Amino acid sequence: MTNTFHLLATVAVAAVAGPVLAQQAASPSPQTAAQADEASSDLIIVTGTRGVARTIANSPVPIDVIGAPELERTGRFGAISALNLLVPSFNAPQRAGGGTATIIQTGGLRGLNPDQTLILVNGKRRHRTSLINAVSALYNGSVPVDLDMIPQSAIGRVEVLRDGAAAQYGSDAIAGVVNFILKDKEGGSVDFSAGQNYDRSDGETYILNANFATKLGDNGMLNLFGSARQQEISNRAQPIARTVRLYPLVSGQPDPREASIDRLVTTNFGNFPVRNFNLGYNLEYDFGDVEAYSFGTFGQRRSDLVFTYRTPRNSASLPQIYPNGFRPTLIIQEEDYEFAFGLRGNASGWDWDLSTVYGKNRARQRGVETLNPSLGPTSPTELYVGALRSTEWVSSLDVTRSFDAGEGKLQVSFGGQHRRETYAVLEGEPASYAAGNYTFVLDGVTVRPAPGGQAAAGFTPDDAGSITRNNLAAYVDVAWDPTSRTTISAAARFEHYDDASGDTLIGKVTGRQELTDWLSVRGAVSTGFRAPALAQQLYASTTGQFRTLNGQLNLLFIKTLPVESPAARALGSQPLQPETSTNLSAGFVLQPLDGLTITIDAYQIRVDDRITITSTLTGPAVTAILVGAGLSPDISAQYFTNAIDTRTRGVDVVATYRHGLFDVGTMNWNIGYNYNKTTITGIAPNPAQLASLGAGFALFDRRAQNNVTENLPRTKLLISNFTQIGDWSLNTRVNRFGGFSAFDNTVANDRSYGAKWIADLELNWQATEAFNIAVGANNLFNVYPDFDPIGFNPNLGAGFYATSGAFGFTGGYYYARVGVKF
């Protein structure tokens, strides 16, 4: 039964592709329905509707549409940074530290986690990354789709549905849906950009994008895409204070090298080096009765995570190997691909779409300029950490038909889907996790170095394993337009998982009423769910992170324990259950003038049994439990759990206005505002195992609660203008990111940060019909987050900027771009 649906889908695809004789003419491809002007409120959308041609203004739920030119004009690589600047309720903070969470390019919609937003490509579910947001202040524990793996040159437009849509699309669509529509037009282009940061002239970034489209006979089209990026390191650290001793004492006296050593040695506070390339294609061919289509992407990425400098007197800096200290680096090499194949046509008036999509992400990890100090001077300095692997195979059948119903139309859609997911943790080499017995004398004291590779603690044989899950789903979606001014729709979906996630039945009802020619009201009520990701059930790793405990800064080695492991169970873990949600939204659409559209939408999202990572569990009592489970006494622990219930309330305001400029040009305005507040309405009680350890142990402590409720700006305002006069265009954008707070378990360490205004600018010259040149600046006035005196660590020369402000902490960036279209 496991692969029955996939087998049937494959057989059906093969059978129908041959004798394409019996079906009626295929309906147009949904991704080709867009009009030329992507900013227009009359643009036909495909997300959130099935078979119904609706515009942005006529949608019963809020949808943003962002075209490829808008993405390009942000001067950023990939969709993630662009969406952060263009969608008011989308937040993608730049992060430093937190292990692999630093390199996952993702963001959250309406204040929720990234994996609570469903990512689609051409309307098909995109596979997740194998990496995980662990040991991270923001989005901790989430397992999202990595948007960096979609070629930027492939994106024709992005549709962002800002409302719960799990009843239509399935698990993960609690906050909404982001649908990437690939380019499908004839022609091609190549553009190259280069830039660097204002300060220290670092962070050099080089970006190449290319796409080419050609006809296949009279009935087909093939689009090819390629994107590549090289990004160098951005360092905003300060020299370690002169008062800090870096070397061990020599005969009881300071080492003479203290006066000459380079103290600007911390380099992990800023952007890390990244090199990646992505390829893709989009193929369609109309056989007359049936249309075949396929699209896919392939990418490789290397990310260098430079960890905290270990001083020469650190117990890990064995003088025989690193007499002047060292900066261990974790290199993550990813391979990511996804391929979709499908057929669509019409049978007896019913439009049908049969597809199968397979995606995979694999991340190999190795440490360089590192060592396992517990093995002594014979330790290797390069360690293979292991690998993570995630796959998803999704096969779907979607059927839809429109009926005349009185004076209006009735759209009936239904379908089924099978999804097979796998996740695997592959062990590293023994030296990466071994616990040796080497000791040595440091400043007159015998020390035993911590076991495992520095910044490269490998996956152990106990960590290694694999897990598989199957999911079957069926849905029905009905939309009724009794008149041209009224829309009522309803959807229901049933999902069955063959693991502990079990069965789920969810639904959604939406409505829209046009009160006048310029005023409409709309609203939606829905339930949703998110099944725990396989990675959240199996993932295990050890990451070093500095934490303040009892007023002292300590380097903790934090072990993320698999939920079902003996050590996690000894600390009170339980099998993960799905998150469930209830969404309410209501809003207005106003079109009082030609070219002016204003939407105002309020929302409330309740999420019960929300999956998070526990607080970091540390101390002698926890150590005793971990040692009893066969783990090292040098680690602290955490695990995934259904820890909290939350309520998120907010409002989105989006306005677009297009008008002429004194008969010499055009001007487009976009204004967006979001207010968002998340409240924790319930916290699971401490399990008996933690309660028995006494006071001071919390399943979800004050710091962890803050990361959900206060550690992102509560408000966000964006104002952008695009002015075009002849061959010249000017794009200006101002974003205001609101203030936020960072609470600690110790109240005296709480911090608050003020709002910041960030301005961007790009000037473009269309030199010829085919050739253009652009120059621009992001963060034009070189704005930084507020200085953090509590977080600043003179021992490291870092920690003095908040990383939750959503606009980064490397200051201004300027760039130039040249492009050719053909």
C-alpha cells in the first residue's frame, strides 16, 4: 500500500502520454494566466483558487503578488531577502551563530515559524531542507524549505497568500502560502552584479543570473535557468580587550606574546562565506488533447561557518597544535534537487491535473582548522562530522469544473494526494565524537578538555538513523459566485499519517461581498494543522554556544536529543503530536480611484500544541541523567516537545497606486504596514522527570518564551516608489522595522531595542533596448542596530548587536548591475 498511489500515478502518466486521442482540449496552464503588469490589481492569481480566474482585488483572502522586476530591484540574491523588504508581514532576520540555523534562508509569515508557511513552486509542494533551526534564538526548532535553493533567474513572480490554507493545500499552511511561479515566456536575459559593504569594504558579493526560453515546435516551450553567487565574509567584531589574557602564564608571568598578538580574531559576527549555484528548467508541451509539463531545480551550496575564536589559553587550544589559538570552521556542502512531471487535460468537461514531484536535500558536514582536544596532540585537524538527508515524494490528482448556477458560477474541485517522506542522520568519523582521556596542566591546574570536535562534534552511531512516513489526503473545494459581486467558498480536507500524527479533518469557509464599485468586504474562518517534521523526531547534534548562567558567560555544548532516545525520555520527552490551528480574518478592499487599491485585513491565529525545542537543560542533576544514559558529562541537553499554545493577532495594510507623471513618465507607489503580536496562552507543565529535579528547571523558560513573543519587531512599515521617465528609472524604498525586546532568565539582563528606518535606492538606465545598467545601495545611510552593552563580550569582541531586527547588522551595502535581454 505504501507506494500504491505513486505506482498508479506513474502508470497513468505513461498511459495518457502515449495515446493522446480521447480527451478534449487542455485548459491553459495556470501559471501563464498572469497579465503583463505584475503590480496591477487586475492581475489573475492562481494561489488559493482552483480553476477560478480571480484578480488580487477580487480574492476573498489577502494575496500579495511580486514580479521578477521587483525582486531584481531589491539588489538582493534570492527571494528571501526580497520578500523581507516587500511583504509587510514577512520577517527574515539575519542571524549569526546558532549553528546551521545561520545558513538556512527562510522567514516567517505573520509572526509564526517558517515551517508554518507552505512553500509551493508552480503550485506544487516544495521539499524541506535537511538542516534545522536548532540552538537559535529565532524560529528555534523549525524545519522549513530553504528558499536559497530556488534559482532567482527562474522566478517569474511570487504569490503570497496571507491566510491559513491547510484545508486547501495540507500540512504547514497555518500562516499562509508562498507560491513561486516560474518564468514561461519566450526570450532570455543575463545579468551580473557585484557589491560590498560600506564599512571595512568587506562582504564582497558577486551574483550571476541567466535564463533562456525557446519554443519546442509549434506547441511547446522550454525555459532554462541558472543562478550563481559568491559571498565573502562580513566581520563586525572588535578586537578582544587588552585586559583579557590570551596566553597561559609563563613561570607565573604573562606571556610576552600578549603585546603582539592580533586581537581582532573573532570573525563569526556577520555574514559567512557562501558559494552556490542553482540550475532549473520549466517545460510545457501541448499534444492537443493533453498537455505535458515538467519543471525542476538542481543546486549545490558550500557554507563556511566560522566559529568563536579559541584563545591560546583555552583548554581546547593544545599548544602542540594551535599555539596561537584557532578558529574552527564547519563547512556544510549541500546538494539539493527537485523534479516534477505531470499531465493535464479535460475529460467530459472536467479539468484534471495528474503530477508527481520528487525532492531531496543532502548536507555533508566537516570541520577544518579544528581538533578533538580530548584525544591530545595526535588529534586530526580535519574531521568528517556526518551528513543529513531529507526526501519528499508527492503524487497528486486534482480535478475541477465550473457549472452554471442561476445567475452565477459554481466551481467544484476535488483531489487526492500521497506524500512519502524520509529523513536520515549519517554518522561521522569516530574522531569527531570520541571522548578521549587526555589531560594537561594549564596555569598550574590539570584540565580535561571537552570531548568531540571543536565546532565539529560528529553524529555518533547512536545519533545515526533513518525514518520514513507516508501521508494520504483527500480534499473537496467549492466556490460559488451567485452574482458578480458575491463569492462564497468552502473547503474540507482529510489527512491520514501512518505514524503518531494519525488522522486530521480540517476545513475553511471564505466570503467576499462587493458593497459598491469601490468597496468590498471579505473574511475567512479555517482550521489547520502541521504534522511534526521527521527531522524534529530524529535529529541529533551537539553545538557550542555561549550562554550567561548565574551571571557568568559559559561556553555550553548543547546536545539536541532525539525525542525517542533514552536520554530524552529520561528528561521527560513524549512522542510529538501535530500542531492544530484556528484562523479568523476579516478585511476591506477599497478602490476609490483608478490605479489605487487599498486592502486592510485583521487576523487571529491560535496554534495549540506548538512544537518547540525545550529550554537548555543544564546543571549537575541533568549531567547525572545524561551520564546515566551513556552521554558525556560535558554537555547540556534539549529536545523537541509540544510545549506551548499561542495566539497571534495582527493587521495588514497594503496600498498600491499607479499614475502618470506630467505626461513624461509613470510612478508606482507601494505602501505596506503590519502590526503583529503573539501571546503564549498555555505552557505544558514540567514532566515528572524534570519536576523531580527541584526548582530551577523549566521546560520552556523565560528566555525561550521571549523568543516567541518579543524577539521580533511588532510593527513593520514599508514605502516604495518606482518612477520611470524615458530610459531612466529610479526605485526608492524606506522600511521602518519596529522595536523589540530580548528577555533573559535573569531580569537584570533584559534589553530593549528601538525602531530603525532603512532606506534603499537603485538607479537604472536602459541604454539600449537590450542593455541596461543599474547602481544601487541597500541601507543607504549605513544604519546599525542599537549597541547592546549587556550582550557585548570583551573576551570575544562580539555580541554587541541584536540579531532580531530583521535588517541585519553589517551596515550599508552598495552594488552595480549590468544586464542584457535577448
